[in-house]
Amino acid sequence: MEGLDPGLRTRVVRASVARLATVRPDGHPHIVPITFALDGDTIVTAVDHKPKTTTALQRLANIEANPVASVLIDHYENDWSRLWWVRGDGTPRVLAAGAGREKAIERLVDKYAPYRDNPPDGPVISLFVDRWLSWSG
């Protein structure tokens, strides 16, 4: 696996939002915005307290049925020479408990101030990236 360029890694770490893409059991794509943290070549995100219509989230069912996912982190502005995106493809795991989940929650709490008073209490999605793709203007 080719690692992520250090300059792009810094941009990814500083980014505040990403998009998680999974595959529904019927084969259709499913994409949602997420908060995330990077731990080496693993991207973590958690089901948090923000309002949702259900706790049985489609992304969790998708991973159960078809454990493949991508996370896209990007930057846009009107100066197109400053555009960039990074995509991490890999195999996700859902962590409902344990040390891996706790470490991921710590990473998220460190990154996002709103989580300091109200840390995510749902499962964590841990995506080990086995392929990084990127582009920059």
C-alpha cells in the first residue's frame, strides 16, 4: 500500500467533515457526511447524539451486509488552484465496545469541541484504508 503524502495527510487531519460511502444490500450506493478522525491509516467515525430518525442506521446495515467503504475528504474554494480531495478505500468494522472503540472516541473528542461535553455513545466505524487516492490543484 502506498501511504498518504505527508502534505495531504496534514490537510486530512485538519479537515472537519468527510463523506462516508457504503453499499446498500440492494447494491445501490449510500453516502452520508461524517465527523471523523485519522489514526495512522485508519479513519474512525462514530454514531453520535445528533438527531437521527432511527438508531438502526443504514450505514451500519450496509457494512454488515457488504463490508466495503470509502471516505472522501475534500476542499473547495473559488481559487481552483487550491482544490484538493483525498479518498480512502478499505474494509470497515463496526465496534460496539472495547478498547478500539474507546480509542476512536478519544480521537474524536480530541478533534471536535462539541464532543468534549457530550461524547458519541453509539458504535464506531473503523475503516482501515488499504488504498489512498488523491488529487490537488
